[in-house]
Amino acid sequence: MSNPSKEDWKTVQWIFTYLHGSVDVCLQFGRNRDGVIGYVDSDIAGDLDKRRFLIAYVFTIDGCAIS
């Protein structure tokens, strides 16, 4: 968006207000609570334009994402 309107900025402000008020909320599916679990995915040179090493990770505690 190269030229956001006042309505766009109000929407962005509402989203940040919502996120700030829901930092302790998480979605949890199932009843399996195994403590800390980490998931990692990596790709060597998968970015064909820049040939960068890509990595992504998610860690959970008792089913809630923490990073």
C-alpha cells in the first residue's frame, strides 16, 4: 500500500491493540502436553534469486507456540 488512508491506519491500530491484549492467548489442539517441543525446517540455496540459506523454527511449551 503506497498511500494508506485514515481508515487503513485505524485498521492497523485496531490490529495492534488486539494483538497487545491477546499476548497470553494461544490455540491448542488436542490434549497432548509434552513440555517443550521444537520444529525446524531448513533449505540450502532454495531462494533461487539470492541463493541464501533459509531456516524456520517454532518452539512450543505445553502446546502453545513461544517462538
